[in-house]
Amino acid sequence: MTATRTPTGALITPNADLREAFLRDGYVVVPGVLDDDLRQRLIMVTDRVVAAQMAEHTSRHKTTGSMVQITSDPVYVDLVTLPSAIEALARLGYPTPSFSDGWVISKPAGGPRLFWHYDWFTWQDDASLGREPCQISMMYYLNSTRVQNGCLRVLPGSHNTHNPMHDVLSSPRGDLSAGTNMDSPEFTDRPDEVDVPITAGDVLITDARLLHAGHPNTTTERRRLVTLWYQPDPAGLPERMLAQLAGKRQAPPSGWPVEYRRRLESILVRYDGHAVAYERAPYRRLPDPEPARVRS
Ligand SMILES: O=C(O)CCC(=O)C(=O)O
């Protein structure tokens, strides 16, 4: 693959192995993207932002821990526009991404399991069934994670092929975020699940269609995560999909310093056309996985 230039001016040659692993599994970990100085600033602000939430927020988001927009503080713009992160995306073959929304997801000590889910809601468009993702996350765990403090679990390949968990998710079962029924099948162990422990400073990149869940946090310390959502190739998206994604964009508050507003605006997804945004549509069946090859 040929080298491409990012908006920050870096000349990046895509890494074919990294890209293949990402397209095959639906996720990949890129080490050493977030420096320690920014990580410490993010921890400080994240704890403050989460502490400011009302008790009602905490009980509504029991299984995620919290769900606060990144526009709660300008420091998150430093993460959204982080040059080393944009370069990591360029190595995956996505040099000119746009950003739509981001969330502070902070699982307190003793926080329960997170349910199985995907984060893609435009399944009515055939582009959702292709090999390339229409949306990806960059997940920054601000502390190192492991099974004990609630690391992520994934079903590799479930972004591109049907998984039995998709059938489970097709019948609505009330409010999974509030965790009122932890016996729901969305909270079960799966035979094909894989743990994804992360070293703080690394970034986990996922395809929005990938099925994922989380372990409970059985430690005495908070586990902090910031999830950012990007369009890897906004120019290649169908217009109705782009209109939907642009509808979710988190614009900078008018009270922010001009410099932070300008930087967030510079990467925010836009749609200036007249196509009608897609409604939120649930899963449409992906192809079955290829049967395992058996030697004759
Ligand atoms: O809390 C986690 O580890 C996962 C969060 C998540 O599922 C998401 O951001 O979509």
C-alpha cells in the first residue's frame, strides 16, 4: 500500500498485517498511542466529571458505569485530535477520519458485568454488510485492564459473520443498562469469547459492528474508559448513513475557548446535503461463518 498524508502532515505507510488483523477480527490493539502526561490529565478530569453526575445517572447506567459526553470538558479534544491516534488510523488505511461522538465510561469498584451488544444502527444499508467498517471506535482505557477490573470481552469476527449471540439480541429484554435483570442471556459467558486486557497508553480500535461485553470490576479501584467514535472514510459513506451519523455529532459548547472549539470542529463529521437520515435500524443477518476446513 502506498504512503498517505494525514491532516496533521505526517506521511504514513499503512501496515498491511495490522489492517488484515483488524478486518478479520473486528478489533486490534495499537500500543503506546496515549502519552502519560495526557493520560494523567484525563484521569483527573474523568473523575471530576463522573463525580458530578447525579445518583439517577449512576443507577440508569449501572452496567456501563457512566455514560457522559466528551463535551463535558475541553481536555477530551486533546484525545479526539491526538496526532499519534490519527497516525494509528492512517496505518490501518484510514488517513482522513471524521469524529462524531465520544463517551466517558467509568466503571466503579464493584461495578457489574456489561451486556453483549454492538454499536451499529444502520443495518438497513448494504454498506453495513461489507468488509470495511462504516464506523469505528477508539477505546482508551486510562488504567491497565485485566479480567479482575472489568476488561473487555469480544466475539472475534462477529462484525462480519452471524453469531448465535445476534439471535439473542434480536428480542428486546428491557433496560440492560440499569442492570435490573442480570439473568438476561446478554450477561452470559460465551464459548467463543476472548478477553482483551489493555496496557494503559494503548488504544483498542473496534469495528462498530463487533459484539462485545465487559467483565465486572471486582477490585477496589475505578476502571476508566473514554470511547471515541470515528468514520474511517466519511467520503465513501452512503448519504443517508452520513446524515444519520452527522445527526449524532457532539458539537463544542459555545462557552469553550475558541482554540478548542476550532480543533473539535476541524474533525467533526458534517453532512450538508438533503438526504433523509436513516432511522435507527436493528441487526440484519450477516453471512454465516465459513465452516472450519477439515483435512481429508
Ligand atoms: O466498558 C467497556 O469496557 C466497554 C464499553 C463499550 O461497550 C462501548 O464503549 O461501546
